[in-house]
Amino acid sequence: MDIARSPAQDVKPRRRDLLPRGAPLSASLANNLTGGNYVINVQVGTPPQQIALAIDTGSSDVWVLDVTTDLCSDLSMHAEVGTGCQTPFDHTKSSSFNVVDPNGFDIQYGDGSSATGDYFTDVLTVGGASVKAQQMGIASNATLTPGLLGIGYDLNEASNNAASSDSSPSVYSSIIDSMVTQGLISTKAYSLYLNDLQASTGSIIFGGLDSDKYHGDLWQMPIIPYTLEDGSSIYSQFTVALTSYAITTPGNTTTLTNQTYTAPVILDSGTSLTLLPEELAYQIFHKFDAVVDEASSITFVDCAVLRKHPQLTFDFGFGGPSGFAIRVPINEIIFETTGPFSLDGFQPDVPFTDICVMGISPQSQEPYILGDTFLRSAYVVYDLKNNLIAMAQTNFNSTTSSIVEFAADATAIPSVSGVASAVSATETATGILPVGGGKTSTANPTATNTGGSGRTTATGSSGSSSTASSTSAPDKNNAGVASVPAFDMRGLMVMGMSAAFAVFGAGFTLA
């Protein structure tokens, strides 16, 4: 049979056709149902070992527990930490394991938990795609479990703040950097879908977004950089400007902030609760007669409010008066202490018997954080290349997908259009934020954000309607586990908070 050569075969391919071009990588996330964290299953080594890691937008190191770590063998530590050691890594069984910085891995979080050990390189497989020679930490000593899959900026890596005499500060190729340089995805961006509190799974898409996972408009806004003392700016956290806060019931909205309000807030999937400025948090507590228990530093509220106001939402505004709001349903912020959330014998000192937990904590100073209680209700796109965030209302329990790939040369998140009013916020956090990974530095950066916000429209095709928003606590000791554990009140404790708490009066009645 004669086969004719196609004319196209005589044309030399363009250079870009010779380069690897990654498609979006999707991976499932497991919700431990306590609201503490979300777990992703990865493979490390040759042959691959299955490891469960907590997904964390607030830090940048990937690290695993060594099979010999004290946390895996010390029963007293099991009792203290609460979950023990479930999916450690045995480096002696990996032929591709290579130590690159002995004793160089040293990370401490805001609640005092920590992990120390070596930096090593090995094969890391995420979403079915293998990253070769990825640098990671292996913890020989740790006080939290499991390890983390940090997916933040590389400037927030623990190595960049190393203080030990045998380890020099440096930035290495993060997992997001490596995915791009090895051609697995097209650009340094991903999207996060946590789904609702009771959903067993969520998802992450590296290099793309899923337009079926959100409702309505996808709004874009700039990430706030840190401006250092020498005038230069750096990006190390996903900080954006919160410009309003309101509580809405059918026919009534009560706004707790004025029109010029701004506060820098970090989007952090590794933090469980809402960590708001003290003054704002106390206003919220007052309206719900909430009580902050001195023994646990947890905010409790009478569950009657869930039955009285089932349609109430907590509205987090961004982009100023012409911007947008993510509305968080009341049952995503206030949840009952039954079933998987049982107090397990713990009795808080509160003046009511039908006890619920409020996923908001007061913070006297920055960082303020929007953690999982917010992120479940917000579909968020993180663009590390262009330093942009996009958010939309989550389409809870969506069962379909419509994935949009990010172009390598894109300067904006796909299909974003329109501009809201310019917004300014000042970041006064010190150094690399302790809640996000890396040891605290002595720098005193400030930052100002004057960028606007844009929006694009999309419609989720299935799933229940979502009203969304929420925020989080500075508790990085909420690492996920391979299997869903029983609820542990220690996972909600906020370390370093003021011990002076009060019961707020009923001076406000919800409509």
C-alpha cells in the first residue's frame, strides 16, 4: 500500500513543540472531618512508598517523618500528640534517596511544634506525575504528624531561615517550581477545592482550575508583598486585603466594619480556624453571646443559634465597596460537638449545655489568617508566577468537572475581566510568618497593596449552592493523618493567646 508523506511532515517543528508541555495535574484530598486539615496521598522513593501529607498553602517545604523518628516509637509522644506515626518514610528502602544537607531541615511553627532532620532528594509522585530529585525534609525528631506538602512561595522555605552553624540559608526548587521546570505543568499556579465541612474529599489542580467547582464570578486580586527596610519587595505568603465583614440573615445584613476598613489576611489551608483581629472577633462574639474558654482558648457558643438562624452567613469582603464577598454558611463556622466532633469528656466552663464550637479566634496582632473554615466556602486559585489570587463561591459537592489549563505565558488567571476599586493594606508581620513554616527571621518588613480586583463569570453545573467564607487559627499542629481520627480537642487549641476572656452580653439580637 502506498503511503504518501503529508506536507506537514516536511515542515520543521517550532521550538515550542519540542519542549515538554504539562497538562493540569489533579489530586484528591481527604478531609479528616474535624476541620483540622486536608490530606493528600503521595509516593516517595524508588520503589515508591505511600505517604500521607497535610496540604499546606501557608508553608513551602515538603517533609516526611522518618520511620525511626521519636514520634513513631515513643508511646508517651503518641499520647501527647494524639495521633502517633502512621505513614513514615523508610529511606533505607529507596535506591534514589540522597542526603543533600545533613541536619539542615529545622522548622518550627507558631504553636511551638517542630520538626528537625536532614534535607534529601528523591522521587516525589503527586497526582500520578513524578517529580525527579525533589528536595524534601526528613524528620528524625518531630512533635507533629503527619508531614506536610508545603505549596507556598519558595522564599518561605525553612532552609531560607536556617540558623544552625552547619546549614547556610538558601532557597531550593519548591515542588511547584519543580513541576514547571520538569514540564509537568505549564505555570506556577494551582486551585484548591476543600468542599464543605462534612464532605469526605476535596481536590487540588496543579496548573489549572475547575469551573464546575464554583458558582458565579471568579474575582482576581493581587497578593500583598512585603516591602523590606531597603525598599525592595518580596512575596512569601498568600496575603490579601480583607475590606469588610458582615453577618447576614434573610432580609437583614449587619456590617461590622466601616467603608475604609482593610486588614491583611493570609490564605492558609494548614490552619483550621478563623483568626481575626481582636476587635472584630469580639464584636462577633458579642452578637452570639459566645464564650472563650480559658482552659482551652476555644470559642464556644450555644447551639440554639444554628436552629434559630439556619440561613445566616458570615460575609468576608474583598476589593472594597465595588468588590465581592465570600459568604460562609453558619454551619461552616459554628458546629456541634457530637459524632466526630465529640468533646470526649472535656467540659468547658460555659453558661449553656448545648455546646457548639465557633471557628473564630481573636488575635491581638498580625498575622490574621483565613484558614479551612473560610477556604471550604471559597474556591481559590493561587498564581505564584503573577502574584495573583482569584476567589469564587464554592459549589459544594460538585460531581462534574470542567478543567481549564493555565497557559505558560499568561499574565492573569484565565478569563478574568473587570476591575474593582483599588485597595490598600499594610502588612506588618515580622519575617517569615511562624504559622506558615520556616523559622522566624529578624526582618521587619512592611507592605502596601494598591492593586485592584477583577472578575470572571463561571457556573458550576452540579452540587448544592454555597455561601462562603471563613478564616483560621495560628495552629499549625493540625497536620492531617492517613485515616480519619476521632475528634481531638487539642487540634482546636490556639497557642499563645491571651488568657483574659469574657462572656459577652446579649446587647444585639439577630433579626
